[in-house]
Amino acid sequence: MVESVVIISDQSPIGRNSAVEAIRIGSGFTALGEFIDCKIVFMGDAVYLFNKNCDPEAVGMDPLAEVLEMADLSDLEVFMIDSSLTDAGLTKADMIDYENLKIIGYDELTDLIANADTCFRY
């Protein structure tokens, strides 16, 4: 039985739903009745999803408030790859206030993947 999952999202949240869907899937794992430890990792352009200056409604996408509330209620751990933030010109101060948001490097990502029962890219 799967007890832990790492979901990696690396595609831009603008024009695609994959980054948002990663959060929905992760929240769903925690709501299955039996606890499945799920961690979401954003890298590449996916880090823009948590940019507090991002306005998805300006490009015709749904607001993030509902998705973030779902993640918060699920205590979903969200990780950002530090070099992806640097490449995007962002820092943790540029990210929305989310208690379970952590900035990690590739070494920590390797550990997350190695310690998970399964990992997939979404």
C-alpha cells in the first residue's frame, strides 16, 4: 500500500491547470480516510503559482484562494526549489503566506523522492 507520495510540478501555472491540480490531488490524498503523506514540489515555472503578485484572474483563470484553502485544511506540505526561485527572480518574501511552504535544494528533493513510496510529475 502507498503511504507516501511526492508530486512534482514544473509547468507554468498560466494557461495550464497542472500546478493547481497538483495541489488538488495532494489534498485529495490526505482526505482519503487513511492518511497518505503527500508532498508537492514546485520547480521551474511552476514556482510562479505562489507568487503573491500573481493575478490569475487577469488572464481568465480561477482565483487561487479556494485551492490554497484546500491545501491549508489538508496541512499539505509545499516545497519550492531554490534555484527555480532564483531563476524566476523571486525570493521567499515574494511568495504568498502559506505556513507549510518550504524552500529546498536539489539534495533535499532527492531525499524526498528516495523516501517516498511513489513519485510522479504532474
